[in-house]
Amino acid sequence: SQTIHQWPATLVQPVGSPLSLECTVEGTSNPNLYWYRQAAGRGLQLLFYSVGIGQISSEVPQNLSASRPQDRQFILSSKKLLLSDSGFYLCAWTPATPYEQYFGPGTRLTVT
Amino acid sequence: AQSVSQHNHHVILSEAASLELGCNYSYGGTVNLFWYVQYPGQHLQLLLKYFSGDPLVKGIKGFEAEFIKSKFSFNLRKPSVQWSDTAEYFCAVINFGNEKLTFGTGTRLTIIP
């Protein structure tokens, strides 16, 4: 069966520090991968998605970037965090569109 | 661009009450529709989905939803809620030919025992 992992689960970082959040999927190949940010009362905001290695689509211009160095690995990064980057970050995968997506446990990021 | 509206931001019900949560989307065409649920401290998980066929779909835990194409709606229902249904519920839509799932802002459901 397929599983999706995210780490770390929680992270507290100072303003201006770098960020790296990792997402990996097991039990499938060539998934579509997604990064979302979830804010209270605002639902899920799609940040990036990827349909293959090295292929990244950005939905929201901001302080973050994403990379997909391997088929089942999706990384969310920042060179310098801002206070506004605080939030709950979710990774998701789907075997193909337009089917349902499966979500990871999320990372709670607090920028201080 | 597609948008999804969930007009009920916070719903409070007593156990055994009936539930209906509204979901409307803006852009037509061929769509797949989903309801996701996030229980306190748990992953976001799929509650039910509509791809085609019977517009009344049944999901886990006694939930059902009805797709009304003419109204661009996909409302979630449950005839008798339980305390364990306390969670946040998200409606989501994807258009064919698109890789992106569009979510509503969510409805927080609180069930009072």
C-alpha cells in the first residue's frame, strides 16, 4: 500500500533562517506531488505541484521554492524565512489527475 | 479560475441532529468532486467522491453527498450526527484537463453530546 511521509512534524525557526521540508511517498511510482499551506479559516492554498522529476509549477509567487530531485521526493525550501511563512504545510500525492489526492500528516512551521 | 464556496464556516449541532453542509463551485465543465475531513490531530482524509454516474454518492461513516450540476453544488449530508463527527470538512473540485484541486475554506463542525 502507499504511504506518504513528511518531516519534520513541527519546526520553530527564526526569521531569516533557511527552510527545508521533505515529503516522500512509498508504494507508487511517478505520482503527481503537491505542497499546500493550510491557514485557519482559509482552507488549503496550493503552493507548488509537480508531475515529474524536475518539473515544478508554482501557484503563488512568494518566498518559497520547491524541488523534486527524485520520483517520490518533494522538497519545500526557503533561503530566508519571513514571519508570514508560519503555517501548516501539507504534502499530497495522486497517481494521476483528476483523481483524489492523499495527504501527509503535515508540518507545523512557526517562524519567530 | 475555479473557486469553491463553503458558506457555513462553523456549524454547531447536537448529537442525532441532521447535517447538511453546503458546497458550490464556480466553473462548469466536467468536474470531479470531493469531500475531505480532518479530525482533530489527524490527517486530511477522503470522505467521499463523485466522478460520474449516480449523483448521490455515499462515503464513509454514513455520509452522503448529492451532485446537482445545474446548481454547481455538491452538498454533504448525514441524517444523524455523532460526537465523533466533530471535525473540519473541506469540499474540493477538479476540472478535467487540470492538475489542480481547488478547495473551499472549510466548515468546522462541532457536535455537542
